[in-house]
Amino acid sequence: MKGLVSTGWKGPVKFRMPTAENLVPIRLDIQFEGQRYKDAFTWNPSDPDNEVVVFAKRTVKDLKLPSAFITQIAQSIQSQLSDFRAYEGQDMYTGEKIIPIKLDLRVNHTLIKDQFLWDLNNFESDPEEFARTLCKDLGVEDPEVGPAVAFAIREQLYEIAIQSVASARESRLSKKGRRGSDHGSASKASGLSMDLMKLFSFKSSVVRKRKDLDVYEPVVDLLTSEEVDALEARAERHAR
């Protein structure tokens, strides 16, 4: 058991998205003067801050929104970027982290459900490429589905990366409190992985590869206009 811990466990790395591109998932849902703007996209945290205002102005102009939306959009993006940057420079543990990713999305008329395991140690992973391959394999034609799938993956990876920072912080504290801290660190990481498995209600320990699609049977449904209207009406009631 000791050998397994020492070979599988890796030391901390500095916080970043565990993907090839260090992009922040940004989600907007702004209501003002009887109008609503919702969007989800990724942002490079290294971009100059003035790009946020440029984006907000262009969005308001393109969508013909009231000018007051400029401030609302810019502040929301800047707030989410500040949250991300607050973690930069901090340690996070990624050792022994095969984590579950779960998709349950509706994009326009397409409903897609899937689940698979993701290697948090792979800093060359590409959610966008994975999403493109998934949509191609499943015969999804709507071009908006791929970006939505990639965003959902990035959003979940972001939440898990934040938890990995907390794990590293707890490990540092444990080193001050008792001997054999390296073993304690690995134990905490294993415990966190198990907690994440429960959080996502994912019971399989096998990584689904492309050739195994038929085993896990991802679900893709095309909804009628009536079904879409019903779902949107239900979501609107919940929002109130």
C-alpha cells in the first residue's frame, strides 16, 4: 500500500485549469429594464482588463440591449475573473485524480446526457476537441451543442480545481500537526476523490473511451418545439 501511495501521489502544482488552455468559464444571467441577457463562454485570464469593457460594449451593440447593460456585463465578468485570479499562485493537488464528469444539457432542440471520467493530471487535455469528437460520434448537427458541452466540462473542472486548492491547504496544515504528513496528504486526496465520486453520483470506475460509446450509451434526443416551450416555461417558473 505504501508503494502505491508513493508512486501514484504527485506533489502540488500552481493553480490553473487542468487543461491545455487556461480558460475561465464565465456565466452571465443579467436582467434589467424588462430584458434578460444570458450567455456562457470562456475567457483568458491573461487578457488585458480593458478587453472586458470592449466585449460588453460590442455585445450590447450587437444585441441592441439598453446601454445600462454595459456596466452590468462588465462587472459580472470582472467579478468572476477576480474570483479565479484569487486562486492563482496557490498550490493544488492533482495526484490520483480521475474525476467524474456528467453532462445533462439542452441546447436549442438538442438534449444530451453522458457521463465519463476525466484525468485531472492531464494538463494537455482539450475539452473543445473532446466535445467536437463527441458531437461527431453522436451525429449532433447543431453547431451550438459542442461549445456548450466543452463549457460544461470546463465548469466542472474549475469547481474541482478549487476543491484541490482546499485539499492542498489542509495538507499543509496537517504537516504542521503530525509526523508522516506525506501519507496523510495522500489519504486526504483519496478521500476528496471519493467525495467527488459521490457528488457526481457516478458509480463506474472505468474511463469511457471512444470505442466504448455503446457500453455507456450517451443519450441524444431531438425535442419538438412544444417540448422546448414546456421546458422553458418550467425554467421560467423556477427562476421566479
